[in-house]
Amino acid sequence: MSLFDAALLRFNVLSIDTEFPGFLHNTPRDAPPAVRYDDLKYNVDNTKIIQLGITLSDDEGNIGDTWEFNFSEFDVEKDAYVEESIQLMKNNGVNFEKIRSDGIGRGVFPNAEGFAECATKYFESVFDIKVVAKYCQGLLGGNLGLSKLAKILDVKRSGEAHNAGSDSLVTAAVFAKIKECYEVEEEYFEGILYGMEARIKRRQAEIIVERYCQQLNPQHPSCPPPRFEDYCCPPFPSCPYNYSVPIPSNVFVMM
């Protein structure tokens, strides 16, 4: 986590992918947003996450690092799953026995309102590639999976498909390629997520500064929490050591 935290100072675009054991409710394409979210929530609530992949990159599409977390709770002998999805993951190298024995515990996922609140707090901007691709000519209205999008955009994959780390890396590269090829005006898509009616607002000035002060000079004690005006005119007057601290405008990208 310390490596991840430090990397955010340079690579401010965070792309994620998750692997679940299949989708239990098949949502019609023309379903309203509330139904889409309810079906997605039903799937998350009634299945157990298998993998989370996170890739960090910058605004120019340069890739920093990729992390893949494997969660131990899913048991193929007891838990709900879709056979086709599990077989697809096995064919792409996912070792369920090893994940079961060596994986980590899963966290708690928020509801729609909780997710929006967290995203607003921690990220300057949030983008859903499925939403952006819907308005890009030649991407079939966004009705494509990640691998097909990557193929159309000539994005090369590292690692195997349907592995969360590899898919998060492809997500980052696809987002960068879409911005390059289509000159995307980000303000039109910012905060709009597939299946959610409410638009996620831009992050408010709530970032805590002391961890950055500590990184710059770790032997100093924590600085007091900053005031709003501290964000406007660095160096920050609330910091007794008067560091000019770079606060990254982190971007959250999902598919």
C-alpha cells in the first residue's frame, strides 16, 4: 500500500477490473438504469469477488504499475457461480485452489449512494469506458466487452484475459487510446456510470495533506489538517514546515 500511495503522486489515473463468478441476472439491454444497478447489486451481494485488478497510469497513457488482489472466500464447491464464467477463468490461468488457500479477505462494497460518496471523496474525476465508448464512432454504441474494444483500438494485452490485473491494465490503455483517437471532451462523461442514475460529483477539497508532508520529510510530525483556503495558494499555511505539496488530481476509470 505504501508503494501504491507513492505511485499516485506521479500516476494519477486509476483503472480497475473485478472478476466475479458470473452474472446471475441477465439484464436486458433496454433496461432502465435503476434495473441495471439493482441487477448488478444483486450479483455482487449474492456472489463473492474473486479478483481485483488496479493499474496506475498518467494523463498521457504512460503505465505505472499493476496490482492484482486474489480473494480467498470464494469456494467453487459451495458458492453460487455461473459454470461458463468459471470455466473461462480456468482456461485463462486462474487457479481457484491456490486463491482459496493463499488469497486475502474481501472488503465490504458500498451501495450506490455509498459508492458515489466514496468516489466523490477520493477522486477528482470518475469515468466508465462503457459510457464513453457509447458515443465514439465505430465502437458499436459501447455494447462491447473489454477485449473486443481493445482489438478494435489495436491495444495489445499483457497477460491473460479474464485476470483482473491484466484487464485493469487493458482498461487503462483503452481509456488512453479512446482519448487520443476521439479527442474526448471529458466533462461530458465525467461522473456518469453505466447503470447508475445519479451523476457522481467532482471531488470536493477534502484531501488530507499530512501524509504528503510526511513523505517529503518523514521525520517531522503530522501537520494539522488543512483548511479550504490552503488548497488555493500553496505552499500551505497550515503546515508548519511550509512545504509546497503536490496534490494529485486522481482519476478513476472502470469498465
